[in-house]
Amino acid sequence: MAKSLTTILLPIVAGITALAATPPPTAFAHYKPPAVPKYDVIEGVTVQDLDFGKIANFGGGRVRMRPNGKRIFFGRVEDLGGSFSPAKAILEGEPRRPFLIHSPSFAPIRKSGGGRLHVTKITSRPVRIGRLDSAGKATVTFGGDLHVRPNAEAGRYRGPVRFSVIYF
């Protein structure tokens, strides 16, 4: 069965990448390169952005968004109400095919006109390994920790977070 790699870009529309492995350069006249694995393109669509909601900053802290949608506040940040949600992506491919999710450890986000924050401890549900259902679909949710500096400027911060999904 061919392996595949899908890159999902959140909160922007999903970016799908198909990779082709390249054999090492020939060092000897009798060298025979190993077979090159075939990579399939599998569909991955972002249907919901990772949204931490409206937050009041009283001196810096963190907001943890769990993949199940629960938020936890640390430090001197508080909830100002409004909507919030974990990110959600729908994967489609060959029925019952297992997959592995790889999340980045760090993702910077920016405010138009300046200002930067970052997200760490990015997690998913299912955690790391999942399987497409009998219809060839799976829903994956993502969360993470938003770090708010004490002097962070007020505004709307946005940025892409790349997740890779490897199918077996």
C-alpha cells in the first residue's frame, strides 16, 4: 500500500502536499537505487479555525484550548465571552486506512500592523494515531496553548498552523 503525506494548514484553507521521495545520487557504477515509495494525495479540508475567543490581558498568561473545546486560563488573562472553538479538519481517503498526525511544537501568530504571539503544545484528537471510518472519513480536532505577553497589543491575531497527516 502506498504511503501518503497530507499537510493541513489551519486556520487558513487546508494545503495539501504530495511528496515524492528522491533516491540518493549514484556513487558507484553498479549502484542500484532503492525503490521509490509512491505518495498519494489524500483530501484534507479545514472546516473550523482554532479560535481562542476574546481575552482580556492583565499582565500576561496562557490560554489552553483542548481538542475537545474546553479552555483553561493561566496567569493574568481572562475570558471576555464570545465564541471559541478548537480547529477541526475532515480527512477523506481509503476506508479504514490508519493515519498518524504530526503537530508542530510552535506556531507564531501575528496581528495586522504588528504584534506577535505564539501557540505551543499543539495537540489533536485523535491523539497521534487514528483510522478512517468505513466511509473513508475522519474528523480531527486540534488545540494548543496561546501565550500572551504582558505587553501584548490589543487586536485580532491570526496565523497558519501546519499539521501533517501520514497515511499507512
